[in-house]
Amino acid sequence: MESGPAIFAGTAFALFGGALLLWTTVRVRQGEPVALGIAPRAAAVVTGLTGALLLGLGLWCFGRL
């Protein structure tokens, strides 16, 4: 009964975290800003850490099944 929400949450977190990491990597490699009005390195680090955290949270949700 509780596996449905865990699967949904894990999928949502994993997809968003992976997409955020991919988008950040592409922007940094192309030399484009990750966020406007913020120092490029700080934005890349914060965005990368957030993406990794969300991806890890998604994997944790799948591990709880």
C-alpha cells in the first residue's frame, strides 16, 4: 500500500535531480551562466549539490521499498 507513493516520490526526485545535474554540466561545459546575477562558480556548486542531493533522495526512496 505504501509502495505507490514511494515509487512516485523516488521517480520524481531521481528524474529532477538527474536532469538538474545534466543541465548544470552542459551549461558549465559551454561556459554559459547557470543562474543570472550570481557568481558562476557559486551557482554551479549550489546547483550541483542540490542535484546530487535530490538524486540521492530519489535513490533512498527506492531503497525503502
